[in-house]
Amino acid sequence: MSARARRLARRAGDEAYFAGVCARSGLLGPDPPARLPRIGRALWRDGLLGGAVSIGAIRHPDRPAVRDERGQLTYRELDERTNALANAWRDRGVRARDGIAILARNHRGFLEATFAAAKLGARIILLNTSFSGPQLREVAVREGTDLLVHDDEFVPLLDGLAPRHGCWRAWTDAPGGEDSVEWLIGRGSTWPPPRAGRKPKIVILTSGTTGTPKGAPRDEPRSLSIAGGVLGKVPLRAGQTVALAVPLFHAHGFVNLFIATALGDTLVLRRQFDGAATLAGLQSERVEVLILVPVMLQRMLELGSDAVRARDLSALKIIFASGSAVGPDLVRRTLSVFGPVLYNMYGSTEMAFATIATPTELAEEPATVGTPSRGVTVRVLDDAGAVVPAGSTGRIFVANSVQFEGYTGGEHKERIDGLMSSGDVGHFDARGRLFVDGRDDEMIISGGENVFPAEVEESLSAHPAVREVAVIGVDDERFGQRLKAFVVVHAGHETTGDELRAHVRDNLARYKAPRDVEFLGELPRTQTGKVLKRLLKQGSAAPGPGPGPEA
């Protein structure tokens, strides 16, 4: 059998597996024969993304699709409202592959704009709500914004932006006027818009932790690999109540928005994350699935184990985390307080997902990011491109069918034999579990010794006084580089740089102890919880409680 034939056979086997997983979860049927032609027409007309809400309206029209601060919408209502918005935009000249940018928090308006844009075959540009004005304008122009949907709170950032199809307000603090999405919905036909003839393209922006965010476009998937790859590891099921706390513009949020809608789940959305409010909502909404980024999980646990255990969380079956590293200490505390419900996905904007760790794997080895999902190839390579043995650290490369197609500006991630660099270094253990040791570009060489900040951060995080920590390398005349730790201390706790250095020396090699320790009130983060280390290197972070900078 030729290599091409083997690839095709493997792909066919993967798709058969994904179909079976999707069927067991309730994403695929069973449907009465009379309903199948309508479902087929919806997929033909609206594609997978736009068709998800259309099919939801066919299968379970009266099931709640979303609950937010404005109340509840059923699947029928959401489908009709997205039809109306798509038709209103179409009447105003919007066509397939026009750029529709969305600058909105987690609420129904984000869903309405996204599904309407998908039904038009648009290029959907998901903008980060933490952008500054200049950053927003740069990215919006670069990505080709023809129409902008935004919340009221972002109006001050829009100076100088004049997309040809206008700016439309998704969340209005007062009743919407003629520039609001609500006004358009009230005037558009609720019949499905004509078939666009082009599938939508999704542009998700990188986190921008080391510079200006890049656009990472990808076409709408033409297989079940995204849903099947996740559902093969995480037991998501049709008709669940899902609290989606991670920002919807984030890759983890957007993928789970699509999967939850395709499953006919009820999405619980709140515009701003608050740990106490989220915990209360888990009980009052009888939430079965909580989707978040690790820093959100940390904020909930900081309320105390008694506060968590005081709630009736018997409905909660899954906490699905991704977006940044879930440290071993956070894993242990989560499993102890919430029970065996934590799933940790390793992925990125560019590669989508690579591995998912299950509660069983995390209980056995809290530092692992799990094993590869079906249809994903993960290899750890040395600098020559050869596979390194288990236990040895190398660069992580990933291949799957849902990777991005290259940055908007034309650049791409490094590729070797069809696999794409994740930008991380790590290792497999003897049981095939992957461990991420750090970022490829963050390795610090101090006095000839190689140190990855993540290892030191994990050690410091285990100290009872440390709430959060980030470690970077700074220039040193004698050693080339030295380690510097930025530490946030728990309220009511005290520690010193000497104590923290001793803690690291007691648990790691002596040369891994940071020579500098600076105490901050908080670490600078993106909205999805990633630490902005470039601001730490620039000295732009605000100092906080503690003894202050130490040598």
C-alpha cells in the first residue's frame, strides 16, 4: 500500500471513529426520517457553523439556547434572530467573505453576530476585548474589517475606524437605536438567507503576549475532527447546561461555543467573570459543564474549599480548562475540592488542540497535559528533527486536520515532515503522556546551565504564601542571564526573597533558585489569563505588597 493510500485509510478510520463518538454524544441523530431533509438543507445552506443553530431549531426549537443577563433565548428564537440579522446585513450590501469583526463580551449579541456572519459566508474576525485603541485599529485594518460589531463600552476605542458596512452595537446600555444589532434584527426577515456559496472563514487572534497579536485564519471544518477529537476524551453530551466562562473570542471559548450549540446545550453566559458569582451560578443553574481558563479556576479556589463545598454542585460533571498551563498544585487542589471532574486541554490558536488530560491521568500525574487525541500526531524532536526518546526534552511538533493556514501577514510556524511547531518544549513519559516543560523561546542559559521558567514557577507556586508567580531571565554580566521571579503573595501571608530562594533550592538544583525576587500586587495578564512577560521585562508591572525588590 502506498503512503498516500495509508493516509487516506487512516483518515477514513478517524472519520468513522469521530462519527461514532458524535453519535454516542447525541450530536448526530437519531432523527425521525421526516426531519432529515430539513437538516440536510440547513447544512447545505448554512454550513457547519451557521447550520449548528439552524439544526438546533429543527431538533429542539423550544429548548433554551442561551441564558445571559438579558434573559433567555430558545433555539428557535436564536435561529430566527440570526436569520433576521443576516438578511438585514445582506440588504445593506454584505456579501460572502466580507470581514465581519466582533468586539463583544460573552452575551447573546456575540452569538447572534457570529451565526449571522456564518450564514453569510463572511470572514469572522474575533477581536480581543482587552485591546487598546491603537491596537484595535491596527488589527481591525490589517485583518480587513468591512463591518464591526461592538459593545457600548468599546465606543471610545473606535476613533478612526470607519468600516464600509458600518459599526453596529451588540450590547447597549440604553435601548438600542438605529445603529444597534437589536434594531436590525427587528427589521430583517426571519426566513433563512440565501445560500452564500462560500463557507465562512474564522480569524482568531494570537494572545499577543510577546508582541502585536497575529491573525490565525482557518476555514470552517469539513469534517467531524474538532468535535470528535474533543468528545473522544471529554464526555460532553447533548442537552447539558454549560457555563462558558472563557471569553468567546478565545480559541477555547469559540470551539466550545460551536460544540455546545451543535449538541443542543444550554449556554450560560455572563459578560464579566467573577469567581463568587460563577460558583453561585453552578448551583442555581444546575450547571453540568464549566469551561474556563486556569486563572479563573484559581480565583474560584481562592474563595476557600469551604465556600465550594457549601454549594450543591452535584450536577457538575466536567471542568474543562485550557488556554494556559494548569500547574500541578492547581490540579491537585481542583481534584481535592471539586472531585474527579477536571479535563485539561493542551493546544493553541494555531494548532487548535493536541492532547487532553483526563481526571484519571491528572490524579496519577498532575503535571501531564495528557495523551494525543484521535487524529492528532504529536512528536518531540531534537534540533536535527529526530524523535527523542521518552523522558528526554525536545521541541513539540503537532499535526492534525484543523491547524491554521498561516498568519494573515503571510508568516507561518516552522514545519518538519508535515508537523507544525507548537513553540513549546516538553517530553513524553514511558506511558505516552506528554509534559510541557516550557516555551521554546523562554529557555534561560545561566552560567552554562539551561533552565526553563515553568519548572521554577511550579516550585514557587507550591509555597503556601505564593498566590501566583512568573519567572523570566534578565541580563547578567557574569552569568549571561540570571533568573528573576515576580511574586504575588496570598492575602494575610508574608514571605521574603531569601525564604523563597531557599524553598527552590530545597526542591530543585541550586542554580535554579532565582537571584532576584520582586513582589507585585498582581501579574499583568491577558483576558484569558496568560502572563504578559514582556511587560515584566519592560518593568511595566505595578509593585504590590511585600518586602519589595530584593537582590
